[in-house]
Amino acid sequence: MRRLVAASLPLGRPVDDGDAPLELVSMRNDAPRLLSATVLEGHALRTHPVPEGAGEAIAAFLDGTQRSTVVQFSGVVPIIVGVVAAVIRGRRGERLLTWRRAVVERRIYASRAQLGAAAWERLTRGAGELLCDVPFASDAEPHPFALRDAAVHAVQRHRELAEQALAHAWFDAEGGLLFVDGGISGTERMATSRRAVGVVKSHGTLYAQGAALECILGLPQGERSSVFRITSPKRTPVASWYLRLRDAAGHDPLWGLVRVECCERDVGDLSARADALSAAVLQETSPLALPDARWDRMVYGIRDCEELLRAVS
Amino acid sequence: MTATLGRVVATERRPNTPHEFHFWTALDSPVGIGTIVRVDGSEPVNGVRPTVFGVVTEGFSWTDLASPLHDVLGFDGNPGSESQRRTARTEIRLYTAAVLRHIPEEPLQPVPMGTVTLAAEDDVALALRMDGYLREGAHTGIPVGVYRAGGTDSTIWLDADFLLGPEAAHLNISGVSGLATKTSAVEWILQSIFAHFPAQKGSVAAICFNVKGPDLCFLDMPGVIDAADQHLYEQCGVPAAPFEHVQYFAPYRSDGVSLNTLRSNEALLDNVTPLTWGLREVLQYAEVLLNKDDVDAKADALIDFIKENVLDKRFTDSMLERTHSVSSFADLDAWFRDVLRALERKDDQTWRTHHVATIRKVRNRLSNISLRCKGLVADDGATSDLPWGSFEDRTVYVIDVAGLEEDAQDLIFARVVTKLREQLEKHDLGVQHMVVFVDELNKYAPGDGPDTYVRKMLLDISERGRYLGLVLFSAQQFRSQVHRRVVGNAGTALYGRMDGDELATPGYAVLSPAIRTKLATLEKGQLMVRHPHFTQPIFVRFPRPAIMRGRDGVSAYPPAQVQSFSAGVLRSLRVLDPALTLQWIEETTQLATEDEILRARNAVVRERPENVRRAFASHFRAAIAPRAADRSLTPAPLHVPPADDPYGF
């Protein structure tokens, strides 16, 4: 990709700073926030012990990765190469095997408006369908970092699409519960499927305030919060709750805390569903996802997916 | 071709070379240390897709854990909590293989990336370069065992030209004691040689020195083998039967009547021949029994004088009281006494330039020999020996020296091997190839210690024997402690289970840690084989010999217990004439001394006459049969004096 860009835009300034992924810098800027949510289980958020042994077996794990790097500047406009990958690792016995094939897609991201018609034409001739436009107004004079962040979001969107396509294919072909790394509200089909359970490890947004927040941050190991609804203008509402995977004694309150998502409709007793899915997630806490730094919130199946994607992407 | 079981991998830190490569497999693949694999490269070189054969020398396994502590944490310190786990950690099986062969051989390149399969039977032959000597019409293969891995079951052949000469020769076996590996392996290899040695290569026989216990005492008796061993025999094309032709040789005990062997049961004596040597045979190898302190230049000169001028000749000297004809130790002692008496009479210190002290010293040392080797050395000069000049094809000759003193063992080794060499040089042995099996090489050819005659002799066979057809099969527990030139000249080396300390010596540094560990834990019936055609050691299985084990033989045929001198003589003679009785022996020998009886017995055993009674009795003075005294049973009447005889007459 780097060579292709260099050949297409020979007057550009190549960037060779050790392939530092943009995701490490650009996506940290999201400000943490607290949002209130509608409690679906009872009237107020409280803790619920997860009954032992009630877990539904997880049949497969879905995860995706992305990696974006600036390979050249054409004037002040960054040209970015993004790689997205997604995989489902299905359980066979105690082993995890790749379901069908891992998806790996590479693209070149640039702002057509900022780059100019001639440069865009040259890039199109070289990259063809691999070239993606990062929408940005042509009359604005953006900060290069803003262009970069927009590109990263475009890459993220492609990753989500890859994950969703893979999940849909899996729903069509297989049975059992799919453990999704992250939220499931991205598509209607995932958000409404009884066979998807999403587990969110990051807590930039916490769906609790006041006493509810205290309740969540004080969750003991093996207990969950009451179920609440997450809504978003562009996404399908889902049921969600917080679950403490590991004892946070001696750590920060978010240590070992995940947020679980499942479909809200047609699940019958929502409490029982939350208990069953919580137990299923808790059963995946062994083996540990070490040496990943997020091992307190990551299950081994997701680490396995990431290792595979690291090898193939 | 078998199913793909692995893929070649190489990293910058663990690259492949022309001699070594790495591959990974599934967790359940049948690959293990010693497995032969085949790599099919994907990129053609000079228009040919390269194929590489290798043998697995090391195996590695690891998971994605960065520290064992992480696993402890994962189980909360409780190993038993594994049952809660639904997912097993990702694990890798990575193997290192040493290259056996590249096809094509040139250009010699690092092993390419490619798929790895188990070597099939044809692949094994190619990998070990056996195709060169298993060709139709030029088949010189000798089966050494069967290589097994996965579904492959392949006979491994040694090249007779490299086992028995002339290209290379000699075989050395190492292994710990007590697992029956060394002796069993030699028995198996000899059976295999006898079954497969090509006729166009000539005849072959074996001389085995039984140096301990009953190991080699029942080679002609059938043993029990199981179905698996039977299958190995069939696969290797070797009859599962004991040796057809075996001859045993053993000296007498010091009593002179019972054989010094555990094969002394009367039922087995038909192929046991006493081994007795006379003065001539012993004096030729006097240096074996006399150390440098004993034999200085002056003593050596006197011994040479005796060998050249006295032994087996009519010796006359004006100083001596009579003419001597020396053919036995007794004759020699009489000659010495005469010489010393003559010096005393003349009050002189030298006789024919030999000083009296030297004469006394040599007399003392030589006389000692007959005492130290009593049973082997016959006082009468009579010899019962190996069939020099008439050794037979496919026959094993066992010389049982297990019960002998060290001196006598050395004497037997030295004389037998030297004479074998002499006769092979003259093409007068009866066979073209003679295998000599010597166990306990640690004792007879140690790497350090004094330079003994036996060690020199073993070195000589090792270095020059292959040109003559004299092949050394040797065994020892500690290869590292055997003279390097003896083991170094062995073209073929077999290793059974090895001692850990031995494996830690520098000689085994060329083996990978996994191979060394495997050697330390080898089962009975498994060997590691090194052969000139094999670029890497190969593990094989060999069947338990279809021969009665030593301890079983001793139980089934307990050694004879000699009750009396006459009973011992009877046992020796009944082999020739089963009708002889103890009473007849006692009556025939009642007037003879024990030496006379032994001389008669030796002569009969040596000559094996048709009429044993007459031949044996002819050595003794005729005894007059006892008869009743010829006198009247009535006592003579008492003399009655006349009544009127005044003087009482």
C-alpha cells in the first residue's frame, strides 16, 4: 500500500515513523461521560448475585481489529492506510478454531475534497476500489489531525461492517450463542438476535449517575447490576447491565467491570436472561487473557481472536 | 504420500539451515523424537521441487502465557479448578528435525518452506540412503530392526559391506547392564547376518566370548517370544529360531574333571568341547601373562631361547644329566631343575649367557602360569582347541571364560584372536569372515590404565581387521571409558538404554537433549542406530531373540554337580559313549594316579575314538582281577609231641 501511494503521488512526503497506529492517539480524545438509562429490572439500579452454573454455553467469539497509519502527506493532507480484520473463533471441544476465514481488508483513506481532483485521480488510477474518500468540506481548512481522526473513524466504520457481516453470516449458518467483543447495537439484526451477547470493556461512557453509579462501581465479584436499556438515535435499543468479572479490591473501581448487552425484545424473563448470560460470561474468565493488559475485562476467547488477527492482518 | 501433518516454519531467531529445520504440527499428530519426516518444498529449484527428509531431534511446546504465574492466577492457585474451564489455551507443538537427505542433493540449500508428512516406507529407504544397497541384484542389506512411527512400519537395513567389511566394519553396543539389551542385540544381529549375509560375499561365522553368567550358554535352545516379536522376525525375514549350529568351548575347573561353564548339564554336553592348551600354546603368548616387571630383556631372551631351542625338540647339553624332550610344563620344570643342578655342580653363575637368577625367575614365572590357569593349561602338553582351519559357515563358537581368572581370560583372548588373524591372513580359517564378540569392553579395552596385550589386540582388530574379514562386535556399559580408537573404528554403533551420567559426557554432546533423554528412557527392544549410510541416528525396534534366556537355561538345565573325581571323568566320557558306568571307570583307573587318569581322559576326548572303553583303558596298566586264595580251608593238624619225649620235641 505504501509503495502504491508513493508511486501514485511521487511528489508527496512519505512518513516513516515506525508505523505508529493512529488508533493509539486519535481515539483517546473521547471525553468520558455519564448518561442516565432506563432501568428495566425493578425501579432502581441495584446489585444482583449471578446464580452459579446457570450459564448458557458460548459457541463462538467475534472480534475485529483495525490499524491506521499515515503513509504520506500530499501537501498538508494525510494519506492513510487502514487495515481492518474480523474473525469468529468457534469452539470445538476445548479448542477454538477459525470459523470459515478471517476477514482482512486494506484500504487507502484520503479526503477527496482536500486532496484536489488531480491527486485524487492519480490515486484512483493506482488504488482503484481500495481508495476511500474521507468526507470533509472542501472549503474548510482543516487541521491535519482532524483529517486524520476522520480517516480513523472511516476505518472504524469499515471494521464494524466487517464484524457485522461476519456475525450475520454466522447467524445464518450456525447455532448457539455468539460472544461479541463490544456492543451489539450497530445493526438491527445483531441487536435483536437472541444469539448475540455483546461485552463492552471500555467505560468512556457510564450509564449511571449518582447512587446508581455508586452501585455499579461497588459491584462485588460475580454480581451484576439491574438491567437497563441503552438507546441511541442511530442504533437499535438493547438491554444492558454491568457485571463484575473479578474482585476489584486494591484496584480502581472499573477494574474487572464489563457491560453486557443483549436484545431486549422476545427474551421472556429479562432477569433470568441477564443471569444466564452473566453466568456464561463469567465462565469465560478462565483461562486468563494474560498477558494482555486488559485481562481483567477480557475473556480468553477474545484474546484468541486478537492473536489470530494480529498474525493475519 | 501420507497426510500433511505439519508445516515448515522459520524465523529470524530460529532459521532453517541445510542441516536442520523446524516445523509445527497439530496437537494430536503422531510425531515424536526419532520420527522420520518428509518435506515437500513448494518452489522448484532448477526445475525440480526439492524434497527433504529429516529425523525429529527436538520438540517444543508452549502456550500464549507470558509467565507461569499467569496460569496460577487463572486457577486461583488451585490446580483442581480446571473443570470450570471451557476453553483450552492456544498451544503449539514445534519440532526441530535434523536433515537426513536432500533430493536433489545439489544445490545444497536451506530447507524450504513446505508441507511436512510422515515418511512412508519408500521414503525411509530414500532418507537413510538404503536405496543404494537394497537394489535388485546388489542387495547387501542386513536387517537391524524396524522403524515405527505413525502408520509407518519400515525395516531398517545395514549395509553388509559396512558392517562386516571391507568398506567399514565392526559394531559397538552401549547400554546399561541388566536390561538384556547388549547381549540380545548381538544375538539378534548375528541371527540376522546368518539369514541375510549375501552368498556372493562368502562365508561367515562368529566367535563369542562369554565373559559373565549364562548369557550365551543356550544359543541353540529355543526361547519363548510373543506375537509382536514374531511379527518383527517375519518382517525382517529372519527365522524365529535359535542358532542352528553352535559349538561351545570351556576349560576345566581346577579339579581338572568338571567343565568351568554353566552349560555343564549332561543333556547339553554333546556340543561342548573342553578347551585345554599345552606349553607350546601358552609360551607363544607368555607376554600376556607376564607383565613388564616380570619379563625384562634378559628374561625375554631366555624365554625366546626356550621357545626356539627347547620346546618340542630333543635338547642335549654336555652339562645336563640327560637329553630333554620338553612338551609340557612338567617337562619344562624337569629341564629347569637339570639346568640349575648343573650350575650348582659347576658352581657357575651363567649358563649359555643366561644368569642363574634370570633362569630361576623365568622358571618361577612360567611354573606359576600352570597354577594360575589350571584347568586351561594341561600339564601333559595335550591340546583340545578350537577347530582351526575348519570353522564352518553360519556357526557360532562360544568360548566360555566367565568362570576363569583374569589371566586365563586374557590368555584366551590373546591367543584366539591372534590365531584368527594369522589364519585369516593365510586364508586358512575355513570361513571368509569371522565376527568376534567381546562384552565388557570397559574391562578389556579401557581408555586409560596400562597398555595390556589384550587392549593392543583389540585395537589391532579395530584398525586392521576389516581388511582380513575379522570383525569386532563389542559391547560395554560406558562407551566413554573405552579406548577411543576401538569405538571410533566401529562403523556401526548401537545404543540401548543409557545411563544419565554417561550421557552427560562430551561424547554425547552431538545429540540433542531430547535424543539424550530418549536414550535414557529407551524400552527393552529399542535401539538407536548409527551407521555410515545414515546421516543421523535412527531409533529401531528389534525382536527379543528366539533363544532361551540365560537364567531360564540354568533353571531348565542346571549345571552338573560333580560328586567325585571318577564321576567327573565319567561325565566327560559319556558324551562319547553313554554306556559307560561309574563302576567301570573306578575299576579301570583304580591303580592310576589322577594325573594319569586326566591324561587318558584328555586323549580320549581329543581323539574321539570309536571304541571309547578300549581307548581309555589302554592308557592304564592292566589290573589283575582279584581271585580267591588257593589254600585248604582245613587247618593243618597241630603237632602232638610223643608222650615219652623228655625234651618236649
